Amino acid sequence: MSPFCLKPGAVNVRPKPDENSGSTTIAKPANVAFMEERFYREQEIERLPAFLPAVTYNLAHTLLTRAGKCLFVPIRSMQYMAVLDPEEFIFVDSQNKAWVELAWQHFRPQARTALDERVPFELVYYAPQAAETMKRLPGEFHQALQQLASRQISGTPATVLDLHAGIRPDAKPG
């Protein structure tokens, strides 16, 4: 259950998880090597309809698109990790790192008529304490996304200044 690191060009010798095992495997780049994280689910306890504010949904998907196949979002204030992929967002407690406590699934952004409308989804509980966790999670998750976004490098192209003697950088080329 611990991370499995691959060196560039190495082959993952672990068997693929059984489709019915309830596990989710996500590989992510970690510096030069790759890291594989496995997450397991207990039996589903409850499935509820819910809504995610548009600002949170839009920011999450913007960051996910920049990241690639998946995005790891630390929610430090709660000691949780969110793992986002195009299909769902899962949440794991730092005390039970491999076990999914709750998941947000089946987002339906097409159900909204404007980009600033909330997005319907299904909330799935896998652990008894998930309902209590969910009371704080939406707000803390949004703050964690904002913090992650503020740390990302801007996509603005760099400008090179020609600093020759006697020419000011703000002077127009002649």
C-alpha cells in the first residue's frame, strides 16, 4: 500500500488491480521518477445528490487540466488529501491514507445554463465519519485549491530585455 516508485524506463511489476477489488490506482510524476498511489474503498454507505459552487468546480477543473491526468490537493487545515481526476474527486484522511472516506462523482456541468451556476454531482460516503467531514470539506477544499493556484507559475511568456550600455530598457528600438 505504500507508494511504488518507478525509475524512467522501468516497468511496473505489480499486477493490475482486480476490477472488483474496490481499489483505485493513480500514477503521478514525482520529480524524475513516477509514483503510484493506490486507494481502496469500503462498501458504499450512502449516496446523496449535492451541488458544488461554480467557482470551486471551475477552479478544480482548471487546475486539473493544467496538471494532466490527476491532481493531488493537500487540505492541510483538515489533514486530508483530495485526489482529482476527470471522473471523480476522492478524499482521504492522513490517518488512513489508502482508504477513501468519501467521493464526489458524476459531475454534470452540462445541467447548468451558465458557467457561474452550481454543478450537480453525487456525494458518496464510504466511512461512518464522512458525513461529519463533509460539513467542513467544501469550504476547506476551495481554500486549498486557491492556495494551490496561487503557487503555480503563470503561463505568461517571459520578456527578454536587451541591456546594452547607454540604452534604457523602456526606450523604443530605433
